[in-house]
Amino acid sequence: MSDVCNSPDLVAILLRVATALEAERDRLTDLDAAVGDGDLGVTMAIGCRAVRETLTSVAGSDVGAVLLRAGSAFGGAAASTMGVLIATALMRAGKAAQDLTELGTPDLARLARAALEGIQQRGKSRVGDKTVLDALAPAVTAMEEAAQAGLSLAEAAARAALAARAGAEATTGMRASAGRAGWLQERSVGHADPGAVTCALALEFLAREFAKGG
């Protein structure tokens, strides 16, 4: 891929990432059942399907409009805590990308930071609470460092994915203190946080798309 991603490229990438995440339904259900009510797989499948259906009609839109439409579709279809957080992340990124027709690595890092801040504000949680933030926060930092180093989109996405995976794996030894898993306290120890794993998967799929050219 070149060092920029335009709106049509982004639509194609998001469609494939949504398809890949939807295929993880059973895995995410099993992860969530260990520490919660087991509805994460259904939430992701419903939300990703709504995104795919919505993005077929956004040809010619700018990057911000694409992300705003995706976030609205996900949140409207998946009425759950995770659905709200994903919708918030996409819509905050979309607002930060208004009028952009293409993304470079610095833009991607800026949008990722906006998404992270949106989740922090909406979810009222912090890194270390055993939530999606434990994967997303290190990923955003890795992306920002890649941008500062002048790395390509593919390299930045790859580094973010690795950081997210390490962050998600680290949640296995944590005791949850936020969200539904927080109710279970000790039962959550020994299981990776489902939201963090979902984040890591999403970024891995995104990195794969950037690596192969969008």
C-alpha cells in the first residue's frame, strides 16, 4: 500500500475487517461466557453486519463520513455496552477526520487517539481495569511512535497490532474492576478480557489489510 489510504480504500478495508470480526463470533462468545454473560460474539456479529450493509452506500464520502456512518450503524444495531463503546470510538475518529479525503500515518494515529479518548470518557475506565483499554492504549501509543518515526501505514498498523495483542494477553492475570466482569472479581483472573481480545483482533485484521495493499 502507498503511504496514504483514501476513502474508497478505507471502505474496502473496513468491509473486510468487519467480515473477519463477524467470523470470530463463536470465539468471542466463549471468551465472554467465561467472565460475563456471553453476548459479545452476538454483539460483534450484529454490529459488523450492520457496518457492512451501511458501507455499501458511502462511495465518494470523505474519511470522516465513512467512519461516522460505520459508528452510527454499529451502535444502532448492537445495543450493548461494547456496542456503545465501538460506536463511540468510530464516531470520535470520524469527527476527527471530517473533510479528510485520505489518511497518512499521522492522521491514523490522531484518529486512534480520538477513539481511545472517546472510550475512556464513555466507559469511565482506565488502563489496568481489565478492559478494552488495556489493548487499545498501548496500540495507540505504538501508532503515535510510528508516526513520529515516519513509518508507513502498514508498519504503524503492524506495530499497533503487536502492542494490542501483548496488552490483551496481559489482562489474563488481572482482576477485573470495571464492566460486567468487574462483578465477578476473582473469577475473571486467568481469563483474557474479551473486549481487549476483540480490540487486538480488529487491529490485527486492520494490519493485515494495510500490509496487503488495502
